[in-house]
Amino acid sequence: MRYAPSSGLEALVEHKSDGKPGRSQPVSQSGGLVGGLLGRKVACLDDLIGDVDLEVGRRVVLSANVIYRIYQHYCYLMSKLYEMYMFPLSSDRALEMRRSGLETQLDALKQEKRAEQVECFKDVAKLKSERRDWVKERDELALRVNLVLESLGKSDGS
């Protein structure tokens, strides 16, 4: 994905966080070369924050898909296990081994589901931490843009 802010005067504005994830809003239309560069960097940081938000959503969807597939296989094995309960207990050693094998596979699937949930949580927590870092950097930069634009406005008005 290419990180390029839209051209025109929107790139030369200062930004102020509106509290919504990943986006800031324009406040004024003054600046210059320094204000424009900083404004473009703020827009780039907004794009990065948006990308992190997309990655969080993708990871959650991926995890849900993996857990759904585990659940499907779990249901299949459970149906096979229930079919085996029609036979009397201890009627055949091979039958008991098969039943034990199915129970072991079911336990392994439960463990795999828990591991996927933990990994998803870790991945999402890491992405959210990264997002907080980008938001902090964007907000600090937006503050610097405000200061630069204010100082440019004062020097133009003097």
C-alpha cells in the first residue's frame, strides 16, 4: 500500500484529534513548506493507524475462521464418538482403543482452540500497542504543526 496524502491545501492544514480511531481533522488552512511537510506526515501517520486498525480486524476474522474449522472437526469427532456409545462398554478391545483415540483427539482440538485464542489475543494486543504508539506520535506531530502554523501566522501578521 502506498502512503501518500491527498494533494492540495488539505495537506497544508494542522490536525487535531477528534477522538475517533485513526483519524484527525483539519483545523486551519495556513502553513508553508514546513507546515505542509508536517501536515503530510500527520496524514501518513493517519494512514498507518488505519492500516493497524485493518490488521486488527483481519486477525480477529482469521482467528474466528480457524476456531470455526476446529469446531467443525470437533463436531465430526464427537459424532463418531457418540456412534460408538451404541456398543456396550468393554465389548471389544479395538473398540475401546478407538474410543480412547477419539477422546484424545477431542482433547487436542480443545487445546488447539485455546492456543489459537491466546495467540489471537497476543497479536491483537501487540497491534493495539503499536496503534497507541502511532496515535501518540501523530498527536505530538499535530501539536508541533499547530505551533509552527501559529508562529507562521504571528510572523505574517506582524
